[in-house]
Amino acid sequence: MRAVLCTLPIVEAQDLLARERSRYFDDREAASLEGAPIRTWAGRMALKEALVRLWQTWDLSCHPRDFRIVGAENGAPRIAGEVPGEPEIFREVRISISHSRDTACGLAVGPEGPR
């Protein structure tokens, strides 16, 4: 398995969100996050960066916005919709978000490469 962890300081997330919101979120996902604390936005941004880096290890080109993150019933993050690449790889990917007062982290774990 391959794991990619990305961190984002919360203070940097606010500025990054103001400058590059459309790089990370389509209108639908951004609307679902309206009113959420900045740490929630930061966690999703960090996770999307981790997903991009994981996909790049498989030589697949993608962007943070290619991944739409939603909350499952239990609150855990999950990827919704289509993702770049082969569906069998995606089924093995596991994700997690964590944040403190100062830092958000996104973790993406998947297979070593395409089968």
C-alpha cells in the first residue's frame, strides 16, 4: 500500500481559499460547505492534495477539483462521483481527514499501482 499525507496550516487555508477556491471546489461542493468552519474547508483541501499526489504515483493526471468529498452518515469523509483513472484502483483507496486548531491533515492510502 502507498500512503500520502498532506498538511495545511489553518492560517494559510483562509488565504488559499480566497485565492484558489475554484481550484479545489466546484460550485456544488462549495455550497455544501458554506458556513462551515475554516478547519473543515482546510481538511478537504489537504485531503484533495493528498489524493492528487496519490493519483500521480500511478501516472494519472488530475486536479484537486476532480475529487468531490462528502460526509458519510457517520461523518467520515468519502469521495463522491467519478474520479480519474481505473475504477478498480479507486475501490481500494481509503481516506481520512483530521485537524487541530492550527493544522488540517488529509490522508489518502491506496495500492502501489495499477493492476
